[in-house]
Amino acid sequence: MRIKDWPAGERPRQRLMAAGPGALSDAELMAALLGVGRAGEDAVALSRRILQQTGGLRALFELPLADFGRLPGLGQTRWVQLQAALELCRRYLRSTLEREGPLTDPGAARSYLSAQFKSLEREVFACLFLDARHQIIAFEVLFQGTLDCATVHPREVVRRALGLNAGAVILAHNHPSGVAEPSMADRALTRRLCEALSLVEIRVIDHLVVGDGAATSFAERGWL
């Protein structure tokens, strides 16, 4: 049976409009996005099967196009749909931060930075540059590394912060291993960056390490 032949109260799109997206399962949300299934398989059944085969939403969204296209019922168009949805989420989080004015909620920054990093397979180091009132100036990835490290040059961080006339920064990097526990090298680097930036009166508000779960905050641990 096609989804359009289901009772209205059971169709994913109608349920979303009536009860909100939180009432839908992962498979139903994905079906609402994809719209249609394939011969012999409605969109919900297709979504449920694909999520089971790939191991869940994160694994599905991280599939490269070549692997995605090998899954029955999927292809280039649907890969583009999912990647566009993911990028819209990232941009929504960014616009939310910018709209709220001065950045006073560390949770909002954590959500945004986690969304930027979680799908990356290599370590990157980035900065969220803020003005003196803690309003966002820019978010930039400054260094890209290997599977387990990225070489960071404090001089370049200072140069870019001065170029943007930043008054404060939030440092961030990911651990592709999924473990968000900062290493001794991470702590040493943070000290060097704090010292270098303090010389030009730029404050380091936080350093976030992003893994699979919640990001680890240096500020919350009292390391800044």
C-alpha cells in the first residue's frame, strides 16, 4: 500500500503537521523528506530498511555518494536531498547564533560547533571569532590534519583574529576517534594560544573538543 492510501492520521507528513516533528521516528522523518519509496516498498519501509542496513542516521548521512548509490532504492538525487538537509541544519544553527546577538549561551555554541565537526573523518581546528560584545564575526576552519592530529600555529590564529578585529574567540577541534576527552597536547596548545592571544588583548572564552557524544568544554572544567 502506498503512503497516500494510508489513513490521514498515519501519514508521516500529516502527522508532522498535526503533532510536530518530534512525534515522528527517524524512519518517518526520512520518509517525509524523501517523499516516495520504490516499487513494492513505501517511503517509510524504504527508510526503515536503509537505516537498519547502514546503522542509523549518522552513518547514513556520512556515506559518500558512491556507497550511497549502491543501496537499493537510493541514488544521486536522494543523496543530494539528505546532504542539502544536513547543510541547512548547520546554517540554521549558525543563523540562530547570529540572530541572538551577544553569545551568552555556551550550549548554543556547542550545538553549532558539534554540527560542524561530527561528520568529519580528519581532525580540524577552527575558531569562532567574536567582537568585544561577544557577537559573532566569523567561523573559520584554520587548520586541517590527519586522522588523529592537526598542526596548529598560534601565530596564524593571532594573525587571523587581528585581521577580523576580534575581541574574543572560541577555539574548537574534533576527535575523529569519537572520544572527546582532551589530550595533554590539547591542553598545552590551549595554554599557548591563550598566552599568545592575551598579548594582543583577545580573550579565549572556551575550547571545545568534539567527539561522538557531548563536546568537552575547557571552560567548564576550569582549564581557562
